[in-house]
Amino acid sequence: MKTKILSMLLLIASIGSAFAQDGEPGPPRNRRGGNFGGPIELGPNDTQTYPDPPADITEKRPDIPRGKLEIVSYDSATVGTTRKMNVYTPPGYSIEQEYPVLYLLHGIGGDETEWERFATPDVLFDNLIADGKAVPMIVVMPNGRAQKNDRAEGNVFDAAPAFAVFEKDLLNDVIPAIEAKYSVAKNRELRALAGLSMGGGQSLNFGLTHLETFAWIGAFSSAPNTRSPEELVPDPTRTKSQLKLLWLSCGNKDGLINISQRLQRYLVEKEVPHIWNVDSHGHDPTHWRNNLYHFAQLLFKKDALSQPPPTEKNLTPAPTESK
Ligand code: FER
């Protein structure tokens, strides 16, 4: 019961922090009926394939090596301003090695700090790396609203076009800035792109049409900015041969699930391997955190798409409230 109330409060707080940045408390103006999108219709394959992880995956452990989180500025020729991104370097980061990179994109109400507020990826990755569950990688959290004023202000939906412009900023400005500053691998097999909601749509739109740049793609609760499956995967055979991992997920209480379902159905029809995880969450940070946790463990590993999902048994069970 206590956990239920706590998670309800967290959900309310997260929606508030995602959308109440124009000084008006509560959900954004054009949010319909307390949930985005239309009615939710679940099919037989819309099931949870990866279990909810334990509650402590983002708990700071005092006894393990820590990575570093820093705000980095870069000059964006696309936008014509100096922009900011949040960058995680793993524990023991050294220029003697070349690291793979995950570019991680936020939602419509967020900015370069949103993932940190929602899921503390630095703690999540420190824990996964300490347990040998994820390979050391750099995680770049840029600002996906590619316009001069890139703060999440006013009606956040007005900036939707700037989320499309970000394709250029990412490819021409963000990636070169990261590759100039950090010791990173510069090939597609060691570059991943993932995001939540608007950032999920961006990851599909930019990733699937730039497989020469990204081989690993993750999209959690993708928003209506997601292009049609035919545009994203015009040549299924080619997509199939280039993708190392395509992770699609959505909560079964998320009114945007039809966006992910449309692509997922198409991928099935065209026999493009992918992971489809429909858990019991809504359009909320728990879904994003949990799916990042599982996605991160597959990244940059051999045969990621054919790894069997973990079962409840090989996960540490969440602590029970009372006996
Ligand atoms: C929409 C509903 C939701 C939309 C975008 C969103 C562009 C994005 C939500 C988010 O990023 O959380 O109609 O249109």
C-alpha cells in the first residue's frame, strides 16, 4: 500500500516536473483527457517480455566506483547558438580506451537534464557496470529542442518542429563535439540512439534513417512525431542487415501505445527482428527507467537480439513491504 501511494505521488510529481515548466501547474494544455492519444487496444503480442526490475536499480551504492556527470557546451551551426548537453563518463574513464556512446534523448517537456531527473542514468550505469551487466560507455544527454530558446517554456507543444530540426544538430554538431572531446569509438557498431516519448520518436526517425551512423536503437513510449513505418523502414532487408538492436517499449496504460504498435506490427510483417516490451506502466518515468535498464544491458554486446530476456528468477526480487 505504502509503495502504491509513493509511486502515485512520484507519478504526479514527474508529470508536474515534465509539463509544469511554464509556471502553470498540471498537465500541458493540449493533453487530452488526462492521457495522450486515443483508446488503448492491446493485442495478444503486446506483453511484457522484460520483467520490472527491482526498485533499487538507481540507488547509490557507497562501495562502487563512480562515473562522472558533466555539462558540456558545444557550438551548434544548426541552431546558431552555444548549446548544452549532459555527459556521463564511466568509472575509470581513460583516454587509453575508446568508448562506445549512447545518445539519450528526452521528451517534449524536458531538456538536457530530464533523464537525470527521471532516472539518474549516472547511478543506473555505475550500478550496471559494477555488476558487470553493462559495458562501460559514455552516455550523452543533449537538448533535443533545436531552437535558439531551447528551454521547456510556455506551451511545450509549440516547439515540436524544433525536435525535427535536431536531426541536423545531432549529426553535424553534437556527435562531432563528443568525438572531439572524448575518447570514443567512431563507428556505427559502437553508437546507440535511444529516447523517451518525443525522444523515442526522434530515435526512430533519425536512427532508422541513419543506419550508417547508429546500429543500436531504443524507443520508449514513442510520441506522434514518429514517422510512418514505411518511411522508417523502406527497405526491410537492408534495415535487418544493419541493425544490431531495435528496442521498442510502451506501457499498457499509455494512450500513445498505438504509435509503437503501428511500427511493431510492421516490423513483424516485414520480419525485422526487434524487442517489444509492453509493461504495465503509463507514460511515466518508471517505464523509461526500467526500459533503459534492460536496453543498456544489451548494448554493444554480441547477438543482442537473440539474448533470452531475464526471468524474474535471475533478478534480485524487489524488497517486500511486510510479511
Ligand atoms: C502529442 C502528444 C504527446 C505530441 C507529442 C507528445 C507532437 C509528446 C509527449 C512527450 O514527449 O512526453 O500529440 O505531438
